[in-house]
Amino acid sequence: MDLPPSPLARPFPDMPPIAGAELRVARARYKEWDRADLTFAKLAEGTSVAGVFTSSACASSEVELGREQVKLGEARALVVNAGNSNAFTGIRGREAVEQIMAQVAEALDCKPSEVLVSSTGVIGVPLPKDKARAGIAAVLDAPTCGWEEAAQAIGTTDTFTKGAQAAAMVGETRVEMCGIIKGSGMIAPDMATMLGYVFTDAAVAPAFLQELLSKANAETFSCITVDGDTSTSDTVLAFATGKAGNGELSSWEDVGADAFYAALLEVCRELAQLVVRDGEGAQKFIEIAVTGAKNDESARRVALSIANSPLVKTAIAGGDANWGRVVMAVGKAGEPADRDRLSIGFGGVWAAKDGQPLADYDEAPVARHLQGDEIRIDVDLGIGDGKATVWTCDLTHGYISINADYRS
């Protein structure tokens, strides 16, 4: 399915190589398309790995295996298949993943458990073992490539490639960080999102890397939604090759730990927002900030209730400042709220305060704000100190068209 780039697209950034991570792409032809659909990253010995995965009860074999692999803390390779999610495929799907792991492990002289595999695409079709075997053979012999090629190869309905980079000083050592992600629809993670991969040359202990990634995830990937649907394959992995030469980070007390986390948070936030900007059929990027909630988690749930409301999203698509729909979404969230303390605004202009419309409310500046492609909704519950920000997009006819034709 060839789609024009989203109007909210961002150009792919200039991203430096990461020492200890070699990228390659190839064609396994999991779908009938004329493009690379297999991404491979060879990682240096001793690379730490951490991950967060979908909470779906129907997770793929790749996710089930990945959950166990990240507990071991080391990785030598990443394989990403695009066009076939290999989810809901039973023992045949698991055997295909194990075949890939074994084939790569033999080539790299490492343990199969050090080979992480992800797949994305149509659900319910077992990953063809013959194509998987041929694809791995091809990618092992392929020349190294850059971040943009790798990002393009992991996409499905994505309309633009997505990447982000940052750097941090860990003591006297500069460490680099680069991330790529794919995602456009079936976006409503309960832990992570789509397929995302962050690489750094910093030395970070696996347990601490997991702590950092989980914390960053809670503030970024778990705060986006496109359509309220959680994928069977959602995965975010972080790899730390240790090639920068810094003293290993193992706790928050270590010099540079805060700076490293700030860089990780920056990369994760940018990747998460890029997914929303490529939401299927999206025309507007929406930021929803909730304050005054009982606690931060309650604020997040209220914000996601607003972000997932088809009525709110279609109103924004039509440029309609229908704050009554926001009231509805707050009320159905199942979180503590007081109608008579609720305040709602758009683009910095309050439409309602303390449970009622403002007497001098002027809708004209709000209407102008809603004609743009960067929309902000503010909600203050007035009952506590909890706050959260989530990101979503509008719901247009384009979303229906894309998903009605998805399998073709």
C-alpha cells in the first residue's frame, strides 16, 4: 500500500553511527512489495539489552521469547521482519522464530537467546520458514547501511521513516544515542508501542538499563494513542554496546546517570510523537494536558480517555471546538472527577471554568487554533496535584480507507 507522506511528517534526522552496532537490510519478500523488509543489527559482545512489551493476552511468539531474553540482559543481534506479524500462529510461528535465532546464532557464534526477533504486519499468517531462512542468509551477506534504510525496512503502513538522536556526557565521556521506530495504526500501548529500537554506545548495566527504559516508557510510549487498539507485537528494545568507554552506569548515583536518562527520555519522546504524527489518516497532532487530578496515573487515564474518544477526535478533525465532548470523555474515564471543578481549554484559551462556560468566552481564537495542525487541549480537574500529558491525532476518513484495504 503506497501512501503519500503524512502532512505531519518530519524529515529524517542526521544520525551518527553507534560503535558496536552494524546495520544491514535485505528482502525476504514477506509481502509482495519491491523493498527491503528485513532489518538486521549485529551487536558487539557484551551489549546490554532491556525491553518493554505489549500487555496483549494474544502476544506473538517474538514477544513471548523476547520477555524471557531481556531478563538475561545480553544481546548480539536484532532481527526485524516486516509484512508478517507472525502473531496468532501457534507452534508454527514459534518454530519460525527459533529457526531465525538459531541461524543467526550459528553465524555469529553466540547463544540463540542473544538474538532478539520482532515481526510486524498481518496477524494470523505463520512466518514462512523458507523466506525467513533465505532472508537471513541474504542479510548476513548484505553491506552495512545507515539508520534511514533500517528505519524504512521495518515499516508497514508508515508513510515516512522515523528516527531520533541525542547525546549525553557521562563523566568526561560523550555517549551517543540513536533510535528508530515504526508505527501508524493499532496504536494504544499499555507498556510500549509498535516496534522501536534505541541504540547507544554507552556502558550501562542491564538491570539499570531496564529501569531507565521502563521509566522513560511510562512518560512517552505509554502516553500515545492513535486508535485505541493495542497490538499483539508491540516492542521497544534498548541496546547499550559499551563502546564509548565510559564507566559503566549501574545506578542513579553514578556520575552521568541523570544526563544519560535525559537523553533517553528525549529520544523516546521524539519517537513516540513521530508515531502519532504518522497516525493513519492523521491531519492534526493533538497534545492533551491534564492537571489537578488525584494523582499522575489518574491524570494519564483521563487524558487517554479524551485521546481515544472518536467524538473528540472527529470534532478536532472538523475544527469544531465542541468542549462538551471533552466533558463526556472525562466523565466516562472512571477516575475521580468533580463536575463543578472541571475546567477545559483549547490552545491556551479557557472555554469553561469550574464546571460552567465562561461568560466572556470568545470562540474565535479557539476556532483559529483548531484550523492549524498542532492542537492543544487543557483539562484541569481541580481535585489534586496529579498531571499527565498524552499525544494523539485526529480521526479522519483516511483512517477508514487505510484499514478497509489493509490486507490488500
